[in-house]
Amino acid sequence: MLYISNFNVKEGRLKEFQTWTKKNEDLMQKHAPAGWMYRGTYAYVLGFGRYMGATLWECKKYSDFDNWREHRDETWLRLGQDFGDFATNEPGESVLLREIGETKIIEKPVIEEAKSRRSR
């Protein structure tokens, strides 16, 4: 699954955030919670997107979110605090995508027109 978390950076701190991100990307992966793989931090460009950037993470199971919530690695917590210092107070938006081949599909049964008329 792909977890995408959008955010805005405080005014005048984007260049500093870019430098911080480049410096800490290896640490984000190394100290990530069990089950999570860091896929990068991206900036929206050319006027696309409602936010300044997005961080992408990959996980396999919904229970990996529990690992994230309960993760207490000191470096991980510091990275989260540092990231939060760059972010604005406006709420961002997150999405969770699952590969279509892995998605459980539940559809309402289709009633054929001919059968439904006979049953009336």
C-alpha cells in the first residue's frame, strides 16, 4: 500500500526544508517503524496540487499503522519533531492507496432486468 501525506512548509523555510530532507532521508528509512519503507518526499511543481509537498511511504498491512503509532525510536521521534517544525499548522491531507490486484472488491449483486420483471 502507498501512504501519501501532504503538507505545507512555513513561509520562507522551503529551501531549509529541502536541505534538511536531503540530509535526513537515509535516517528516515533506517529508523522507520517495522513494516514501513520510505519512498521519498516530493514537492508539487508547476502549480499542481493544493499543498507544497508530499511524503510517500509504503507498507503491506493495515496493522503496520499500529507499528507507526507505537514506534518509539529516538531518532525517528526527533525526525518527526524536526519535520513538524517546518510544517504549517494547517491540516494536510493523507491518502492510502492499495494496488488494485491486492484490493478486495465487494460489489452489490446485479439483478438482470428479465429476472426482476418476472419476480414482480
